[in-house]
Amino acid sequence: MSMKESGKADAKRAALYRMMMPDHLCPFGLKSKDLLEREGYEVEDHPLKTREEVEAFMQRHDVKTTPQGFIGGERIGGYEALLEHFGKARRFAGAYQPIVALFTVAALMALAVGFVSGQGLFTVRVIEWFIAISMVLLGLQKLKDVESFSTMFLNYDLLARRHVRYGYFYPFAETGAGLLMIAGVLTLIAAPVALFIGSVGAASVFKAVYIDRRELKCACVGGDSEVPLGFVSLTENLMMMGMAVWMLAKLWIGVP
């Protein structure tokens, strides 16, 4: 083998040091190993099986965490560093990933319901289901931790600031209205509730973001959300308002 071929072969070798103790198997270590192998590297796997081995390794290489990946003798770092090294840093991610995933799933669910029910895939009823399902999924995100949601909600909602208990009521109202809209029943309850919370929400977001110019996190997908307050939350509220007005109009003119 020539020196050039030898160097190329060496370049495709990597070393990985990761925790693999009886009571803890590091998930990022497994991800790092999988990533290196998918990139065509032969991985020299060095499992650290005791706390003493982990501490000795971190002290020797002056690092604070494991796993640690090495390529060509050079330390690259942990899983995130390896992603960045291979140009795979989370391109489609950041704060908006949960909300994009939620609306995508809501759209697919609406299409599925339209198909199964025989209503067709691209009909007004499917659009109604999409909005209603979105409301339920958004409400579910808030219901995961109502306390955290209500705390974040108090940062900008005008009614919650006057009546703190409204922040606890909101997730149940949004979810309940959405469920009734999916079923197409009790419109005289679902539509006014959606119109009310949507109107208050839209006014609150508009004031906080576009008048007061405040930079806040949106509670639309729960109290642990990193989504910036603004377009997403405003869209959520406008969708509820539009759906409520549409359903009341249908009821008024007698359209099923």
C-alpha cells in the first residue's frame, strides 16, 4: 500500500470514548458511534465502564463531558461537535421545529379523517378538521404542564394578568372547543369559546409584540417553549377566531 493510500485509510479511522457503565449507557455515545459509522469511519470504541475510568479520561484530556470523538488523532468533541464537523448541524430545527411538526401532523390527520370518512381529501370539511385538530394538539401541549404554561402566559396575556385563573382555564377551553369542532357538535358552545379566547389572545400578542416591542417566548406549545412570541401565536389565535366565525355562520344559514 502506498503512503497516499495508507494516509487515506488512516483518515477513515476514528476513536470514540463513551460511558457504558452497568447503570448508565450514554445515548449520545451511541449516537456518536452511529454517526461516525454512517460517515464511513472505522470506529475504535473505548467504553468507559466505571466512574473512575470516566473521571480519569476527562482529567487526562481536560474535558468535562463524554462522549468524545477523535479523528486522525485530533479531538473533535461530543455528538453536537461531530454533527458540526460533518456539516450536519441541526439545519431544520431550532425553536420552530415543534410547531412545524405539530401543524404537519394536524394536516395529515385531517387528510386521514377526510379519506376514511369519505368526505374527500381537499374539501372545506378537511380544512375545518385541520384547524380543530391543531387546536386540540396545541391544547395538549399546554396541558402537559398547566402550571408552567400559565406562568409563561402571564408574561403577555391581557386577561390572565387581570384574572390569573384564566391562565389555568385556557388549555382546557382550547382543547375542549377543538374536540367539539372535530365532532361537529355543540357549536353554540365551541364557537363562542374559541372566538373569545382567540380574540383575547390575538389582541394580547399584537400588543406585546407589535406595539410594546417586547421579546418574549410564546406559550403556544407549552411552558417550556422556545418559540418566539409573534407570528405563530398570532396565527393560532386568528385560526381559532376564523373557525369560530365560520362555524357560527354555517349554523346561521343552516349549512351542515
